[in-house]
Amino acid sequence: ERKGGIKVASVDELIDKLKNEAKVL
């Protein structure tokens, strides 16, 4: 739909990783 859709998906993945790391901490 919008340009940079792949970037948005990458951001979601990064957020998931950050959330997982936060849980570990």
C-alpha cells in the first residue's frame, strides 16, 4: 500500500526483538 512497507515490517521485527530482550532483562 504505502512505500517502505518492507521497512515497516523490519521495524515490527526490531520491536519484537526489543520486547523479547526487555523481558529477558
